Amino acid sequence: MKSCWDVRKAQLHLKEPGLIILLAIAVGLSAGHVEAGAGTVLWDTCAHFGEAVDIGNRSGWKVVPYDLLQLEANPPKASSDPGYYGREYSFEGDAVVENGYLTAVFWSSKGKAAFYSKAVPGRKVVEFLPLQMQTTPVSIRRCGILRNTGDEAALEVSFSRAGGADLSAIISIGRSEIVEIKPAQDMRQIRLASPIEYAVVPSFIGDDLIYGPGPYPSTNALCVPSESILLGLLKGQNSVLVVTWPKGKQQVRLRLSGSEQGDRFIESVDFDNDGQSLYMAVLEAPGIWHRQELGPTYLEKDVVIDWKRPFAAKWITQLYEGETRTTFAFRESKGEIWRGVAGRYCYPVWFDGDRAVYHLSKKVPPRGESLVYFLEGKGAPASVRTPVDILKATLGRKACDDILDLAGQRLRTHHRRGAAGIRRACTCGCTEAIEAVFKAGREIDRSEYVTEAVEDMLYFVRRHIERIDEYRVFADEMIKFLRVTARSSAELKSYLDGLEQTAQQILQEYDVQKENIKSLRYAEELARKTTALTRRKSPRNLPTCLEFSKEWRAMGGAQDGLLAEYHVIGRRLFQDAGYGCANRPGAVELAQEIRRRCRQCLRNPDGYEIWPNY
């Protein structure tokens, strides 16, 4: 019995050894084994799929060679004759593109492109279809080959419906997980259908937005901010859909299933694409994301859960710190943390080997559920692609600089002299250093050291007051913006009023703490009095120094607490704007502007502010 390769070679009458080798690689073919990182193979199924797709049975399929002249039963000897070029390939059946990560079926009778996993052969992970045509039956009328090199296959796919004009899109697949979908100008709306349990809008300044059907029992679609990247955590917890798009006027909706509330999921991500390309990739690994229910039994004890990280990465989750959703990155070992508002407590998540451990408390209570996922690598193997890797590969470094905003993630310093200054350059650390000098009775011969330490404290206070003023200006401008907008958007009044109340808390907290945080003039006078103690020896120097230290620490501590509270309020406003627009389509564009302003204010936080992941 002849092998599949022997049959193909006989059918095509191939006589060029180089082409035989290329096709032999592709036809390894009928077994469907294209390794990750290998090239792309373009198939013609030679018969259209009907109601179902069976990508495992390829007995009638044939490979579309890179050189279409090889399809001739008797290829002309003068193959360089330009008269033979430009002839288009006509598919007898459906077009299929395969690489080491996915199999894409251009399903003519159903009018969709279906993408199947190579990690779990035969499992469909996502479908692409034109959303504008969903009211009538759709078919794929034509697949035109724009590129077929073995490294990349690009098809121009024309979708057709009875009585309507065709809509087309160019779909390009290379060696990686990434698929580019470039709709024609008339294809204004597209749909990515996939069984998504949760959708994540990542934010690299502030906390991610996480959407699921649970909080929206009577809603059929959720409107979410369009921020160039979206993650879909797929059913089964072994796959993550990553979708990216360039900046523009895109709108994103999550369509919810109509089943009972307990079984509802996100059926599709619908885009008003603004005529721009969309990129998608499915990342797969056992346990690539995880959902953990949190119950009372988690309180004040170490709980090792069943999930193990499948590979090294920066794994994160959101928990409630007080009433605010707060992002925590899993640490490599157990330890404590000090937060500006919450104080000191056991850090809530870490790894013991590869097993995840939770220790929840009254400050970070076991409430609701914890979703564990990753955006970035952290010691990840070279074979692992992260969502940030997909973002960089699809949008380019320049566009990613604005999204990732590495400069904005950097903490602002309150260290006047850097490493040369007091190590803990805060009022607590500096007063401890100064007190040690006075307790040793060396304030005269070490007066220069004391003066420098006082200047360090003064710099610390000055930086704090500057940051406090930034928040107050932000709140004042935000409140004005919300009020002006409310006057012209009566239907959004409740949404805007709620956000204004949150922004008002920044101004209210300042009024409460004003007497405690003091002023820069107060700090300068206290600095003068502290350094004056080094000019002459006196038995009153130590007790006076200790009294001044209390004033320094009370002032600095009040400023620390206020900044931490401000950061919590700013992050809450950032979150509420995104969650609040989900069932208000008219609020999405406004939410994006509010979040932009919040993000700008949250950039470069002080180390005493509560900061996700730090």
C-alpha cells in the first residue's frame, strides 16, 4: 500500500527535489503533526464541511504548494514564462491553515473561521465572524491566497449573505500563536466567539478590571473600556485568549450567554473595530489560570490549595484589602508586609515550591473568589509567551511603552541623598538615627551628621506635601469635570454622582487630617529647632530631642497615612469608572477619560502609598 506522501507525489508529478522536501515536511501532514515553531501549512479539504468539522480525518485533503505552478498535472517547462503568473488558486473545499499552535478552518457553509487547539487536538477555542451579518445566514464565498510561503499564510476571506454585499477580512497566520485579522473598511463589527468565564482588562498602573456574569444577572452584554488589550480566561482553566488592538475609536462588548445564572458565561467579545486590525492568540498550559473560592476556613491560617503554577511567571490575584480590590503578586516565600492604611500583616499569597498558599486575615478577609493569572514573565522559560509578549509582538515597542508605562510604574524617591543618606529616609528612620547621637552625648561633635539627617527629614516631608497637593488638584479637577459632564448627560447622573462622591473623599480626608499633617512652614521651623540643639551642650538636649522626635513622627505618620488613603481612593475611582459603565453603553467613552485622568495621577506613587504588586 502506498503511503500518503507517495500518493501526493504521484498526483502532482513533482520532479524538483527541493519542492519534494518542502511538501514532505508539510505532509507529515496527514498525521497532523506540525510542531510548535514550525512553519504554516495551507490545506484544501477538497470537499466542504457540512454541519460539523472533523479536522482529524484528512484522507481527502491536499496541500496547497507554495509554487502554484506545481498544481499542474504537467507543469510547463518554461515555468519562468510570465504568462503563467498571476493565476489564482481555487479551493475545491474549505481552506485550512495549520501551524504548531493552532488549526484554522475557514468553514464556508457556516460563514466563520474556526480556530482549533493543537494542545488538545480537536478542541475549538475561538471563532471569528462578521457581526454585521448575524441576522441572516452567512457563508464564505471565497478565500483568496495573498501569501503562502511556509512561514506565513494570509487569506482574503469574503463573507456573503443573501441579498447583501460581501464583507471581507484578511486573516494572517505565521509561525506563532498570533493571528492577525484585518477587516475591510465596510466590515465595521466583528465577533470573537469563545467560552470565556472571566474577561480581564489589564492595567499596568492601578488594578485590572475583572468581569464575569455574576454581578450582572439581568444583563445580556457588558460594555468595557477599550484599552488595547483584553484577556479571556477560557472554560477549563487551561487556556487564555489574548486580544490586542492599536489605539483608536474601538468599542468592546462582552456578550453573555442566556442560560441559567449559575451556568452563565461570556459567549463572545464583540468589537466595533474602527477599521483597524485586531490580533489574537490563545496561550495554553494545564492550569494556566485558576479560580479559588475563599471561605471562612481560610481566616488566620496557612491554606495550601490544590492548584500548582504550571511555570514560573509573575502570578497575580485580586483580594479585598478592606473594601478595595487590591492586586497582590505571589511571593516566593511567606513574610509580612506593612501598608500605609492597613498596617502590618502577613502577606496573603505566596508559593511553597510550586503550590500556592493563602493566609487571609481581618485586614485581607476571605471574601468571594480569587482568580490567579499572569500578565508578565518572571523567570519564565523561553518557550512561554506571556500576554505582554503578545502585546509587544503585535503593537510594537513604541505603542507598548504608553500601555505598560514603565516610567510611570517607578516609585518617586523621598531620599534626598540616595544611598549616602539615612537608609530609612523617613521621619521615623531619621529620628531614630538622630536620637542615637543624642543618647550617646555626641550631638556637638556630630552636629553635621544631625544637620544632614534633619535635611533628609525635611526633604521627605516636602515630597509628601507635594504629593498630597497633587491628589488634591486631581480631585478638584475631577469633580469639576464630573459636574460639567453631568449637566449635559442627565441619563448618566447616578453614575457620575457616585464617582463624584468618591473623588470628594480626597478633599474630605485632607480636612480631617489637616491639623496632623501640618505645613511645610511648620516642618522648617521644627528643623531649625532640632539642629539648634547641636550648638551647645545641655542636659536638656536629649529630652528636648525626644520631644521633637515625637512631633516629627506624628507629622510624618499622618502624611504617610493620608497618602496611602489617597491612593486607595484613586484606585477605587479608577475601578468604579470601569465597572460602572458595564451596563451603561453611553458611559464607556466617559469612563475611559476618567480612567485616563486617574492613571495619570496614580503614576509614580510614593513608597508609602498602597501600590499593587509592590
